[in-house]
Amino acid sequence: MQVELVSPEAVLFSGECSQVVTRTVDGDIAFLDNHAPFIGALDIGQTQLWAEDGVVSLAINGGFVEVSGNAVTILSDAALAAQDIDVADAQSDLQAAEQALAADADDTEAAATKKWAETRIQVSEAD
């Protein structure tokens, strides 16, 4: 199936894949060839693309996924390929978010920052 993964900054992937796994707000979902039409909102999480030359791992920070025909389109608010992740930056963000959450456990912005940092670290380690 044809897969396009686009963020506001760049086209991160465009090509053929045999499988796509991504995280929606309702949980992880996998798409194979000829999947039924689907539209969903993306959550912060890892997306994996089974391309011809191996599995491509990306950190995704929100957006939308659409499956139509035999094509998957992912429009992400922010996305980073594993090789583009600055682990030191992610660890710094994680530490700052944990400190903010220690001061205010209901800080939703700090919780989202923590989840995004953890996702970037996880994806960088999977590469």
C-alpha cells in the first residue's frame, strides 16, 4: 500500500509499505493492504512503517490518519524519524516535565510534554 507521512516541516516518508502501526486517541491500530476506509485522530506515540528496506520508526505528536483505497495518509502535528531525535533534548524535556508534575499533578501541558519526551526516547532506542 502507498504510505505518506507528512508533518508541517517535511514529508518524512513516502513509499510502499506492507504494514503501518500507529497510535490513535483510542489506542494502537494496524493497517494492512486493502484496509477498510478509516479516519482517526492521532495521539502522542510511536508509528512504525514496514517498508521494503526495513521498519521505519517515528515519534508522532498528534495529527490525523486516513486510509482510503490502498493508501494510508498520516498528517502529523509534529513528527521525528528515529535518527533525527536529539536524545539529550528529550531527556531534558522529560526531567523538566517531571518536575512540573511534581509541583502540580494536574498540569496537562507538563503531562503532554512528558509523554512526548518519553516517546522520542523510546523511538530513538528502537532505531
